[in-house]
Amino acid sequence: LEPGQVWCISPGGGDENPGLYRIEINEGPGSGVKILNKPVPPAFKESMGYAEQNLYARSAQLVGDKDPRHHEFTAQLRGFDVSKSGAKLGIAALVALCTALLKKSVRGGLVIVGEINLGGSIEPIHNPVTLAEFAVEKGASAILMPVTCRRQLIDLSDDMATKIDIQFYSDARDCLLKAMQE
């Protein structure tokens, strides 16, 4: 994928099933983040807002000496399922913003799962086994999940566990570094 493009899975919830998405971010002169989708899914707008604020607050940790406030980002969310909300994609959106700014790609076959809040904490995921199985179904070779999912994944079948490389991250910087590793 190009820099700024990330595959991700929304965990669903409520009456919505998990969904596969690609976030595409372009960076240029200006400031702020614009979402190109019409209408903008409210849940995705919220996640994008969390990602943007975390990028500004933690720019030194995430993108070094680049100042994200002097760049304009245009974002587009592409859904590949019936799921359309784009809920809880904050960490993937943050990785997409950072890779667009750094002009670096994430590794191929990787899917990112997780939501970040305004304070920078990673939100818990309640269905990691379902998400890992969904990632395998969609052809992913690796999935990046919050480390808090580790214990719940004991319920993942041996067959599924051999089909996907599950990696864990502790925070946004850890996720970004692991996503860009070759």
C-alpha cells in the first residue's frame, strides 16, 4: 500500500458486524483533517478526531521533528463489507496519518485493530477471537491488536492461529513502529 493507506477492522458492536476497511490519507500543505466521504459516518469522524488530537499531542514520539499542524490531511474511508459505521478505527487512522506524514508504508497483508481515546489510552476490545477469524477470512497475513487482547485469544482455534501472525502493541508509538516494520 501507499504511505497513508492502512487496512483495518471495525469490531462492530450493537447491531453491526465486524467490517473490513481501508483508510486512505493524503497529506499536503495547509492544516487540519478533512474527511472526503459524503456523508461522513459519525463513528468514523469521532475516531478520526481522536487520531488527529493524538497526532498533535504526541507528534514528537510519533513523527519526530515533523510538525503535523503545518500539513493538511484528506482522509477517505473505504468499506469492503456491509458494515458502514467505521467505528473504533482510531489507532489505524493515527497510523495512516503518521505514515502519510513520514512517507512510509505499512507492511503488506497487515490489518490493524483498536481504538485510541483523547488521552492516548488504547480502548479494550471485547471480541478479539472473532476479529482474528474475520481477518483470516479476509485474507490478512498479520493482525496488530492491543496487548490487552492476549489472554482472550487462548480461545482462538489452532487452525486459525496457524493462518495468521498475531502481534500486539502497548500504545500508539508501538503500533506505528510494528506496522512499518518489514
